[in-house]
Amino acid sequence: MRVFEITGNDSGQRLDKFITKAMPLFPKSMMYKAIRTKKIKVNRKRAEIGQMLNEGDTVQVFVKEEFFETAGSQFYKNLKSSFGVVYEDANILVVDKPVGLLCHSDQNEEKDTLIEQIKGYLWRKNEYDETKENSFAPALCNRIDRNTAGLVIAAKNAASLRAMNDIIKERLVQKYYLCLLRNMPAKKEGTIEGYIVKDSANNKVKVYAEKPNIKDAKKAVTKYRVIQKTQDGVLCEVELLTGRTHQIRAQMAFIGCPLVGEGKYSIQQGDRIAGMKSQALWAYKLVFGKDIPQPLEYLGSKTIKIDVGEIPFAVKKAHN
């Protein structure tokens, strides 16, 4: 038997959602049966599957101990951080993810990921202890590809996670990237509008100028501005107005200006020979709007960015 005390990080969610997070080893079918047969109660009373939990509630679970996950603090002790901290406060953490690091575990169940490194970082600072949390763990609010470097936002508590997810959904934060293009665009400043269709089998997308008669086609809009031509390529600042898979890489290749180092949407054998193992793309700046909801209202009109001198070599050389 186990008693969970509902904290601020747990409140505001359904009972079944809470149990799924708090007891990941407990099969859902058994969970639903346990609620129906009163082996799971709220405040020692019969509970409903969709019952909303409030701070101060208690959840009693009468099941075998094998269904309760054991703590993994030893894992965090040995996990080193490969990211840089760009901004941090009591609610959020903004990190500079390096090339080659996954944001979350994939089908290969890789353990050394950005989110696990962030948990370890906060664990060492005594800001996160999984043994004291029932259902919440620090979580990423956005993600970038393994071979893209740059800014990723993580929430330290549930209220901030909900708020940041709403901020991103409502487009109250602008995301800017720096990239090196192989060719100069026809216009030095412009907006690329089109449609993207995922090809999950090959982990690619296909770009269309006009909306195709395909159910899963999604509109993709990218703004770009040429900064300067360099010996390494054409340095551009890009703003994402939509957030589609591989959007910048695919759309730039579609207009004949693939990214330096790009190997998925163009063939650039010379870049591989020269040692470029990933696309020249960095998420380098976040600009928040004025009306940011609580508890993150203090981020209103704030800009968070990586200094030019801290981003990868090709862009640094372009600015020297």
C-alpha cells in the first residue's frame, strides 16, 4: 500500500493521469480496475477515473509493491552535463544543447539525453528529487533535432510547464536561428511559404509550394534575412513562424539554398570530407512578447540569446 500526498506540481490533473505518471510500471487496465474496485481511493473515499486532484488531497493505492517505480538517483550522480546554461531562474532553465545530443530518448532507448542531463543538473543543485515528486519531473517545452545546436527551454515545475506550453502554442515567443547556406537566395530577405508532409519511414519531409491533396500536409512559414556572405557560406538569420519537422533544412533546400553540412535534403560530399558532420544550424535567440501569463509574467519583452562568440566555429568565423 502507498499513500501519495498531492502537491502543487500534482494538482489540476485527473486521477488516472496522475496514477499513470506516478506509477509507470502499473498497467492501465489494472489501474482502471483498481479505481473501480476501490483499491485506489482519494482522501480515503471511493474515487472516479476522471476525478480532478487538488493540492492537499491524498491518494491511497492498495496494490503490489512491484508496481511502484524505484528511485534512480544513482543514475543522476554519474550523468555529466554537456549543455551550457544560458538563462535560469526559479521556474525555467534555458540551455544551449550541443550537436549530437538527443532531446528525448528515441526507439533505441538512449539514456544520456538532454532531459536526463537536465534532471541530473537540477538533482545536483538540490532542486529536483524524484523521490519527493509523485508525478512531475522537469520537462522540455520545445525541442530541436539531434544535429541542431542551440536553445531549449525546460520547466522546473508544473505551473511553469503549463504556462510555457501555452506561450509557445499562442506564439508569444519568437524563435530565431542562425544558419549557413551553400548558395545566396534570390532575395536577401523574404518569407518562404509552403506545405510539408512527413515521411516517417525515412525520417524526412517533403516540401510543396502549393497545398497538395494529402491529408497530413501542414503549412510551413519561414522568414529569413541574409546577414553577410562569408568564405564558409551565406550567413542568415531565420525566424520560424510555424514549427514543422525539419522545416528550415527542408525549405531552404527547396529554394536551392541548402544548409552547409546538410546531408538529408541535399548531397554535399565536400562538407563531409571537410569534417562537417551536421548541418550548420543554431537556435540562438528567443524573444518573448509583452503579455506573458503568470507565473512567467516577468519574461515579458525579454530576449534570451547565445552570444555570437559562443556559437559554433563557422558562424564565429563569419563574424570575425
